[in-house]
Amino acid sequence: MSDENLLALATYAYALSTYYYYLVNQAAVTKRKPKKRRFWMIKMHADRTKNDEGRNLLADLIHEPSGQFDNFCRMSSSDFELKIGPAIAKKNTRWRQAIPIKVRLAVTLRFLATGNTYRCLHFLFRISSQIISRIVPEVCKGIIDVLRDEVKFDFACAGITETNFRKLGERRSTWRCIDCKTAQSPASTSYNNPGIAVRLEEMQATLVNITQQLVPLASLIEDVKTIKLEISNLKSSVEFAHQTASQLSVTVKSLESRISQVEEHTNLIHILGADLKKFKEDLQDKEQWARANNVEIKGIPVKKSENLYDIVDNISKVIQCSIRKEDINYIARVPSLKAESQKSIIMALNNRYCKEEFVAAARKHKELKVSQLGYADEGHVYVNDHLTLFNKALLKKAKDLAKTKNFKYVWIKHCKILARKSDTSPTFRIKSEKDLLKFS
């Protein structure tokens, strides 16, 4: 491989590495907070194009007939514009003139040849370091695009694959194809400059290695950014889930405590409900027991200055069951929801046996009427046990259900409500509304 090809290869590789270095650091540079500009263009930059003596070094080098421009930029001015100029040309705008192609190439090649910083090149070419930082990557990219097809590697000349060439390892820096070995004899190499050839070979191997390492760097940077973003989102999701779980844990504990209290209260309510039901039943039984010796007589009209004992005596004569005055504890009419003329007569006897005999005799005399007691009316007279209000309401409901369910018998005996569906059916007692479910 000739020195010219090696020089082109080195320039191509150096431009490639500089371009990738620019891509890696571009994100960090853009994050810097821009400073407020105090000048549209400083005077030194505005005077760059003036052709005063000693003020424009590049113009002097371009017009220098001795070829010092080639030593300064390591490439002739004509080679610039011929090979790379069209790829990096910029158009003028209404606000400012574009930097010429020669200047852009000179800045880039000077940077690649010397390694000077953008600030040093700023004072040399009188172009701001910010613009130089954009010129160098753009021109490097143009160099890569233009010289990509002209640079030939030895493995391509020999007809072997790039994979097999890379397997050579450390020997890649000294390996040469047959044509290149024949074209470049040891004598001519020593005569030209053997030190430069060795250095170029070392640079070639180093730059090839750097190029291979930088190829996946751009994709790796994007992958790292994506991974960092995903990790950040995952961290936020985990923190939110942790907070939600903590809140749910507190809520669940509070609900469990409240549920335990509700269960305790529910159990207590059931116990109290059962006790209350038992107390009500006991109270009803005691209230009914207190009326065990009482007889309730219905259907006798109310008269002024009536004698209730005489009425009871007349009834006892009709039903043929005598009641002495001494057997009666008290006798009185009680208020009723019906008219005043239909107030019931309550007779409390001193002993239960007299009461049972009186009620049984009255029931046998089924056609007991008011007219038999000296009244002008023809209504019926009813003699029954004196029930509590609860038992009276329960008796009414039982009779209504008996009609609906075709029960034949519902009656009172010893202050107890009894029912039977037919003559052969068993008898059952109705003590509460729950017992009404037996009508089926």
C-alpha cells in the first residue's frame, strides 16, 4: 500500500473517530445553559476576510507559490475543492456570508493534523470556537463520505473476508497482501522514509481498532438511554406501588379492626335479641296469667244506671251456671275501639275453677242472645277468656290464615290459642307470629 493511500487512510480514520467523538459528546454539550450574547459578531471575526498584511494567514498561505499551504494543512488547496468541496459547501444567507470551502477544510485538516483545541484554532483562523465545533464534525463526515470508496484495505486486495482478517489479532498491523509486498520493495521504502511507514502502519492498526470499537457506540448510547428511562419509570412505578401497598395495608388493618367490632356487636345484638324475645314472651305469659281468672263478655249494649252484677246473674241463669256475688273479685266495662254501646264487660273471679265452669257453660249455650237478658236487641252474646291485646291480634291473624289455608278449627282454651286443620289432624298451639308459619 503506497504512502498516499496510507495518508488518506489515516485522514479518513482520524476524521471518523473525531466524528463519533462529536456524536457522543453532543448530548452533554446541548445541556449546557447558553450564555446571553453581547455581540452579534466580535470585531476580530468581522475583520477575518480583510486582506490586510499580517491579518489573514490563510489567504497568504493559499497564494504562497512555494507550497507552504500543503505543509500547513497536509493537503493541497486544489485537492480540497476537487474531492471534498461539494460535500461541505454552505450557501450564503441574507444575514451573513457563508464560510468558504477552503476555510472550512483548512480548519478541519489543521485540527486533524495538529490536534489543536477549538480555542487555539479560533485565534488562528479568527472563527468562533462554537462555529469550529460544528465545522469539524461536518467536514469529517464529508471526508468519510467522499473517501470511503477510495480507501482500500489489504484484506480486500487479497480477496479474503473481513472476519478472517480480524482473526489475525496482533499480526494485522504487519500483514500485507502479495500485490502490496511486490509494489513496495524494501529498498524504495528505506529510500523514501522507513520511519514514516512504520508510524503510519501503527496509526492504521490503532485507527482500525478504534473504528471497530466506535461502530456500536452510538447504538449502545441509545440503548443505555432507553435502559435508564425504563429504570426510572420502573423506579417510579415501584415507589407508587409501595405507597399504594402501604396505604392498602393501613386500610385493611383498619377494616379488619372495624369488622371485628361489628362482629362482636352483631353477636351481642343476636344475644340481646334472643333475650328480648324471651323477655317479651315471658311478659306476655305473665300478663296472660294475670288474666287467667277473667271472663270477657261481648255484645251486651250499654245502659244508663245498669247493674253489671244483675247482667252476669241473668247470664248465669240462662246458661245454668250460678255465680255467687262472693265469687266475683270485680266487674266493669272496659274501653273499646268500637262504639260506646259495645264496651266489653270484664268479670274477675276469685278462683279459676269458677271461671272455667262459667266459660264452658256459655260455650255450650251457643244461641245466647241479648233478648234473653231482657234487651230489645236480637244480637248474640259472646263469653270468652280475657286475652291480652297481643293474643287478640294473634287470634285474628290465625283465623284469617285458617280461612285462606282451609283450616277447620281455631279456638281458645285456658287462654291458649289452638288450631287444627281437620278432625284427624294434630292440634298445635299458636304462641307467636312465628307459629303462624304452621298454617301450610
